[in-house]
Amino acid sequence: MPRPTTPAQPDTPAPLGRRERKKAATRRAIADAALSLFLERGYDAVGIREIADAADVSTTTLFKHFPVKEALVFDEDDDQEERLLAAVRERPAGTSIPAALCEHALNSRLVTPDGDDRLAAFLTLVTTTPALRDYGQNMWLRHTTALARVIAEEAGRPADDPACLALAHFALEAPRAAYGHADPRAAVISAFDLLERGWGAL
């Protein structure tokens, strides 16, 4: 849907140049080709050269955009860490840190198809492919240190407090409890209930 035209603001990013647009289009074409092949034949049955051929690029170009095969399935979100930290910093009054992180996990990590067949196929691909599950999880775990620092700030604890680091790590790991569970939402809530009790004991 087109966005309405609005006056430029001082902090509005400059439009992408021709080279950047071409680079973004190439990246999108590679990712689309890869996903189509993965959904059609399965992740492990598709080779890098096949993906490059389908996207009409060289394997060298493919690896410039996606350094590993798993990255073809996931687009890294630059705002992901910012929203994660905001969930702690901007939580409602009276809401504990584990409760805020639980709410963030439920909203950001549990994607549901909602009648979208292609999204359903994508989610099945990820959840049934160990390499993709692990890669997606590790994308979240890279935020552990930053999250631990914010938890320590909000809790008034030392920056290197091991309890804050543990909470950050396990909060980012908790959504794993949803894998293969009949009720993913209940599984995640149960995992965070455990973290809540442990954090409360401090």
C-alpha cells in the first residue's frame, strides 16, 4: 500500500541511491529464489549453485549478500534489539522484567499463519529443519549482553551481575519451549513463569 506523501523531517533517512536500490533488489531476488526452492524441495535438498542460477547471479554474488546458507531464510532486523530493550525499559508500571520479556516473546517470537498458506509453509520449513531453528535462535542470542546490561540498569544491580546475564540468556532461550509443543503460547508462558519465580527470589 503506498504511503501518503508527508513533508520531510530532519531525521528522515535519505532515499536509497541507484546502487543501493540495485543491491537491495538483488538481495531480495536471491532470498525469494532460495525460499521458493526450499519450500518446493526442502532445505537440505537445495544447493547454493541452484539458488544462484535461479536468481541469475553468481555464487560469489550470493555469498556477498548471504555468508551462510541459513541466512537465506532470515532477514536480520536492525530494529530487533531496539524493540527488545524497549520492552524492558518501557514496561508498564508494576510489570516485572520477566513479565515484560514474556510479553515481548509472545508478540515477537510466536508467529502464526492466520490463513496464509505460504507463511504456514515457511514456518513448517523452519521448525522442521534443525539448522534453521538453531540459526534463528542464535540470531536472538546475539542480543544477550545488551539485554543483560539493560536488565541490570532497570533492576539497580551491577552491570556485570551474573543473575542479570542469566535472566537475559534464558529469556532469549525460552521460546525454544514452543518448538513442537501442542500449545506454543502456553509453553512459552510456562517457561517464563519459571524465570519469574527465580528472578523474584532475588
